[in-house]
Amino acid sequence: MLFPDPPAGDRTALRFPEAELSYRDLARLTGRLAGELAGRRRIAVWATPTIETCVAVVGALAAGVPVVPLNPKIGERELTHIVGDSEPDLVLAAPGTELPAALAALPAAPVTLDAADLPSPPAHPEPDDERPAFVVYTSGTTGPPKGVVLPRRAVAANLDALADAWSWTADDVLVHGLPLFHVHGLILGVVGPLRRGGTLHHVGRFSTAAVAAALDGGGTMMFGVPTMYHRLAADCAADAGLAASVSRARLLVSGSAALPATDHERIAAATGQRVVERYGMTETLMNTSVRADGDRRPGTVGLPLSGVSLRLVDDDGAELSDPDPETVGEIEVRGPNLFLGYLNRPDATAEAVREGWFRTGDMAVREPDGYVRIVGRRATDLIKSGGYKIGAGEIENALLEHPGVAEVAVTGEPDEDLGERIVAWVVPAGEPPIEQELADHVARLLAPHKRPRVVRFLESLPRNEMGKVMKRSLR
């Protein structure tokens, strides 16, 4: 069951700036909605960061109907593709929401919060573990977005593995301001606390002040992406009161992209807190994490979660028998956390899964104690220069230690002599530093062959809504 034995009575399940719901009222609302949705093939949810989105998702899951979360900022072309590919029977949205023209042909229904006169919900039969729970669409960086079909088995097993790693219990109040259309904010950030019987406190639009107030108000955990933690690091350094609020959290978790080591250290210095990083993908949910009781080591994503098998393979797909911190391989994973496949794309599914192992496309090294350190994506972050395989991530972390660098992204570009040369795209912290100074800085910290051969200065880096740098835009 996705939501076993939820707490009864007035205990708060969901708290948003404009509304909150107890577990009793949430059960009544979602029970009514489940009755209305039973038998549908798929349901689309216009996933605004609102309490109505949570009710819609939980109601559909209670009915055993797969949820297709829709990014409310999505472009017209992508939305048309997703609706045509997933063919939902209905779209659910908060009352008064103006839906785009691409959804005009789809029946729509508002999600209301009036639970005063509703009876206790009837019991609904629990769907099979292999039944799809979500169809979450990828970002479509290499073509039209693909629908990742996630079964109930993967969601339940992965959330329980995270609970083990993070000592996550019903006593925890999770604080975040993440979008609710993807794995991080929706599956981990909404289904996660409800499965534990705890509370989600969503702050709406993220701000460091809102997060601090929520942590002061009983919050015990925080989820965020690196751009959020970057702002938190700066504001905590400048505001002792804010730092004190953050220091009260039991656990700070960062994901969706690598958190620079400099931000790790700034947060630790200001608050005494060490941020936990984890690593996952839409197709696999979470694969690894630093444990709450483990070594919170900057630059690593910890150990494989319970039930997850992880290996590194070479360019030919052969497992690296004795990986070391200098041997880069591609991550492959298998376990109960894996998706069922890409909707309507058996070809893409067959290409991504090899003998039960999912080929992530992420490159990593393994520390002697088993900790995994991601060095980047094979397609955009693995640079083959002068006979070496070089991960962009470690160069980026080294450059961020230079006082003249505020933000940076590292890519490779063709070079007749080296094969690829290393290019650093730098947002300067004030007056741009001398290019040779940055190259020497990297050579001193890492190795001469890892220094950038080209430095280009920008006012800002292109990022998506989850804070990931869109490196293809830099090229």
C-alpha cells in the first residue's frame, strides 16, 4: 500500500500558505475523488504548487489511476506532445485555473477542499504493485519528452529505502518549496511524508525567510536544489537569526544536481549543518544517498540505497572489477526502484535497459569506502582530452574555490590536437579574473591536464526550473 494506516483525526497532513488539511479531511476529500476517478485510464494533473495538486494526486492514487503531472510553465509544443502521447481521460486543476489551449479538448474538473459534509471514505481495493502510479515526462533534451512509467512498487520501495537512510518517521515535518510536477517535489516531497504519516509544509514560492519560518514552526527536514542552498548559504552568512533557524533542522537534503563543495562549507560554517546529497533519476527514483548517520562528505552522493544494486561499467559495457577514485565509469542500476518502461516507446526502453540493468548515462567514480562521486553526464560532462577521461564536475568544484568565480559550468569542445579541450563558462564574482590564473588554479588543485584551455565569461548560466545548468545551450 502506498499510504498504509494514515494517522486519524486532526493531525496535519498538508500545510500550504493558503490552506492546510488534517489527515481526516484529506482522507475524506481523496476518498470522494477516488470514487469519481475509479476506472479511468490515466489522469492529468495541472501541477501548480498548491494543496489542490496534492489532493488530486492522492485521490488518483487511491483510485489506482496513473497520474500524469503537467508542468504549469510548460511550452505549447511539449504540452501538445505529452497530452497526445499519454491520452489522459481528464485533467484536474485548482478551481479558477485558466488552462492552456492545448488542453481545451480534454475534460477538466476542479479539485475542491470542502470536506465539512463528507462522510468517512469507503475502502478502495489496493491496486497491484506493478500497476503504474505515475507517468512522469523527461525534460526532452535529446528529442520529444518520454513518458516514464513508474509502478506503485517502485514508489513504495524507494520511499521506504529513503526512510531507512534518513531515519524518516511520522514525527518529521518536511519543509520545501519545490515544484510539484516531478520526482523530487511530488513523489519524494508529497507522497514521501504522507507514506510516513508525517507532515508536508510547502512554503509556496521559495525564499530563505519562508524556509526559516517553517523550520522555526516545527519543521525537521528540508528538501532543496543547489540554487536554493546557494541562496541559503549566502543569507545565513549575512543573518545570524536565519542561520539559527536553519541549524534547528534535523536533516537538510539537496538533489536534482550536484551541490558545490563551496556551498557545503558555507552552510556548515554558518549553521553547523552538513547537507546530505542523494542521487536519482526519473526512471529509477533514488539510487544512492548519504545516510543521516553517515559521513556527510561534500562532493559525494553516498552509498546505494537498500535494495538497489549499482555498478560502474566501461565504454564496452563491461563492469569495472576494482573501481578506484580515478577510474571513471558509467553508472548502471537495478532493483525494485526501476520504472516499467517508456510509454509507447519500446525501442527507447530496450536501448536503456540491458539485462535488467538501467543505463543511466551518468559517469562516476567510487571511493575506497564505496561512496559514489558523480562526475557528470556522458553526453555533456565527460570530456575526453589528451587521452584522459575527465569529469566536468570536479573542475567546476575546483573553479568555485577561486574567489573570483561566482558560478561556473565546464564543457568540452572539439580540438584537433587533444580531441576535446576543456572550456570553462564563468560568471565572475566582481571583476573577471585573468584566464591564466583560473587555469593555474585548477592545475594546482587537480592536475595539469584538467585545467581549462578556454575561459568564457557570462552574466548568468542558463538553468531549467530545477536549477540544472542547460549545457547544450552553452554550446
